[in-house]
Amino acid sequence: MSDLIPRPRVVEESAGSFAFVPGASVSGPAELVNAVRVALAVLDLRHADPSPAPAEAGTGGPSEARTGPITVEQDETLVPEGYAVTVTPEAVRITAGDAAGALYAGQTLRQMLPAEAFRSVAVPGVRWAVPCGRVEDSPRFAWRGAHLDVSRHFMPKREVLRMIDLLAAHKLNRLHLHLADDQGWRVESRAYPLLHEVGSHRARTTTKPFRGESAFDDTPHGGYYTLADLGEIAAYARTRAVTLAPEIDVPGHASAILAAYPHLGADPGRRHDVLDRWGISPAILSPLPATVDFLATVFGEIIEAIGSVPYFHIGGDECVLDDWAASAEITAYQRSLGLATPSDLHAWFLRALADVLAGLGSRAVVWDEAFVSGRLRQDTIVMPWRGVEVGRQAAAAGHDIVATSVFPLYFDFAESSSSEEPAAIGDTITLDDVAAFAPAPPSFGSEAAAHVLGAQFQLWTERIPDARTLDYRAWPRGCAVAQITWSGDAEGFATALPAHLRRLDAYGVEYRPLAGPLPWQRGGTGDRMHQPGKVKIRDVMRHLEELTQEADSTRPSVS
């Protein structure tokens, strides 16, 4: 059991093993049994008949309900997501605090089985045995997740569902889905259909390497999820203990919205196109009441489709406020609110949206620019992407935070400074860098550390054009995030990883090998060519951390 990822809190090993029989029954409450069956789908386990067995002769009454050698039951003394598994040669007994705990117990058993348990069906010739012993476990952090940008490059629904399965296999429980940005709007709106009819596709995409000559592929790119798709994704996630956190990034990063509805812009007469290059655009929504009403309607559509949205991300990052300052109407509105600067108006706008979301039953989540600008609702969750220190400040101010620092959690950075790597935004964020990260470091102190919900890795897709590249970027660095957010540290991770990679092989994950990319994973020429040393992560972090020291830090360098 020393090769489990993430590492359990308590592991006790004993002699012997228990052999599962595919198609065997599991007894217990339906919700818990179903969670175990999802985790161990390869074994095609069945829910045992909960009805009482026929009375034995001479007893005069029914016997106890049928039970088999595999049982699961709820233990209310266990924390949410907590579980215990006891394996003897005769039986497997699972106790769980809730359905998520039962799922994670099943995932632990799945890792204790041969690696073939990560295939889609049971293959012949495998003895489905797990070693005897006891595992008792619960997570260090409540938020253990991944951010997937489907705006820059659209990922079809099947890839999102597959990502959810991989998150669940690693006991990761949040999928932050980045649905809107300058380069594309990715969800149907029945109230404002031009959002998906116009905003969901661009005519071409840049192939320019960093600071190279402008070049484009002249190939249209697009796609969007219907509201029914989004509801399906969320329901699929819930059965795997994953919570979907949608993001509509505003008021900046708004080219796709304004391509569809230009009257919502700070300069209503300006024409916009869905952006065909990377970087940041000055396109920005107007902060006037009509925009708030528009977004309230769209947020409501998304929440209704998903069914329950405890967290809704509204962005707030990298906003160029020049058009607000240049607009007489917006300036007059700003003054009518008693606000001194456009930055104050930016903060007011995000708070107004957070109030809308609160009325819809959701907590707002923002990037850290919104915290630096001030005026946040106290229940707003902050994602400090520009460094650990701004996260400490937000937590010290009483905001719950989710660690998202560029270093070491932005997986669009290359894992080595080598020309053999596929094109990346910069270098280097290694597997060891991720494993060494502490979401709540000692420098936070106990009060601020109590506000750290957890951490997530970010998959920005400017240079992740397809699912194969997504696999390469996400894993095995995502395995390290699973360990540090569940177990709290990386103890034993390096030793356990080789066996875990064999599980990913069985699953079909095209991860980055520890020794470096395989020949077909390497960068080539043009837009596939990595340029080592052009963008160094430590230079990036130095610049970003300097920006967080300024109250007027919403404005980025426009590229």
C-alpha cells in the first residue's frame, strides 16, 4: 500500500489478500454503494438485494437483510469525504462519512488492485486481489482541483467528462471551467443567443511564437456547450464527487461578448471581433446597470442548467480601464456612486455581481486583482494567481482563498528548459516544484492558514490545442497537486509515482514521462516549437508580485 497517490493518513498492512469477483454484490445504503460502484466500475459490482432473506425453517420470522463479503455503511463520526477500509481474506468493509467518502474508499481499493483496474473493462487473466489491512483517511484541504480553459482552445464535452474521471481517480474534487474569454464564448444562452452564435468561434488563430512575427493559421476555431451539455457535465461530476465551478470572466477579457453585443461595451460604437491572438485585449464591458442586468440573466441561465452552483467565478483580472475613464457617461455614473477612480468602479462592479450571485445561491470567486482593488463581499473567495504573498494578505483580511499561484500551479509552463518540449508559454515548472508547494505555508500564521480552502492547477490552453497535449501538461504534475492537497505534503510521493504511472498507462493517459517527452510528444517547428529561456518563471513572478503592491493593479501590460 506504499504506492497509493494521494498518500492515506493511516495505513496498516496485514498478511493475506481478498479477491474480488467481477459482478459481485455490495451491500449497504444505495447512495454509498453506487459511489463505490462508480469508483470500481471495471468490476461491474452490483447492489445487493436489500430485502430480507426468507425466514429459516422454524424461526417464525424473516432473517436479516442479505449481506455479502463487500459492505459499505455510513459512519457519522467521520468527517465529510472521510472513509475507512478494512480488508480481510474473507471480506471488505467500508465505512464512510458520506457518498464522497465512499467514492474515495473505492478509489483507494482501485489503486490497491492491479493496474488493469484502470482499464474500461475487466481484461482476462487478472486476479482482482487487494492486500489485507486497514486504511483510514480524510483530506487536508476541502478544495482540491483543476482549472480548465476551454475558451482559448475548445475542448469537446467528451474531454471534459474524461477530465472529471481523472480528477476523481486522484481524489480531486473541483473543476473550475473557464467558459468565456477574449478568444471565445463557450456556453449556450437562450436569452442572448448571439453569445453562442457569434461569440463561440473565431476566424483564425495566431501561430506566432513568443515575440515573433505575426502569423495566423487561417482556420476557423470554435465550439460551445449547450445548456443541456453543461447540466450533463455537472451531473456527471456530482456522481464522482466533483463540483463544477463555472467562470464567466468580466469585465475585461470581453472581446467575445462584445463581438456579439457591442452595445454593452464602454465604447458602444466600437466594433469587436472574437480575438484571434493571445495576450490581453483592452476590450471591456461597461459597468452600467444594463450590463449588470445582462450578466445576471446569463448567470441565472447557467445556474439553472447546472442545478446547484456553490461557487461561480467572475474573473476581475487584467482589466484595461482606459475606456471607462474616457467615457463621459461612465465617469458620471462613477461619481454618482461616490467613487473616486475607475479602479474603485471596477471593485464596485464586481461586488454588484457578487450580490447577484448571492441572491442566486452562489458564492462569488475572483482573481486577486479584485481583492487588491478592495470592496469585496466578505464571503467572496479569492484566487491569488500573482503569488503567495497576495494570497496571505487576502486570507489575513478574512477572505477564503484557493492557491493558484503561477509558480508552481500554471501548467501551461514547460516542465524543462529544453527545445524538445512542445511549445509552452515559458519555463520552467517541474514536477518537483509542484510537489514542494505548500498551499498554506508557515508564513501565513494560524489565522490566515484557516482561510486556505486548498489549491488547484491551471490549464490555460493558448498552447494546449488538443486532448493529447492536455494530458501531457496535466499529468503527472496533477498527481502531485492531488497529494499536497489531500495528504498535506509530498512525503512518499516520488517513491509511489512509478507504480501510479502504470495505472495511468492502463487508463490511456498520455502523460509526460519522467525522463522527458517521447518522440511524438516533442516540439517541432513553428507554433509547435518551444523557445527555452524566452520567458523565465522567476522573472514572471517578480513582475507579478510587484503589481500586487499597487492598489491600481488591474491594468496589465497590453500585448
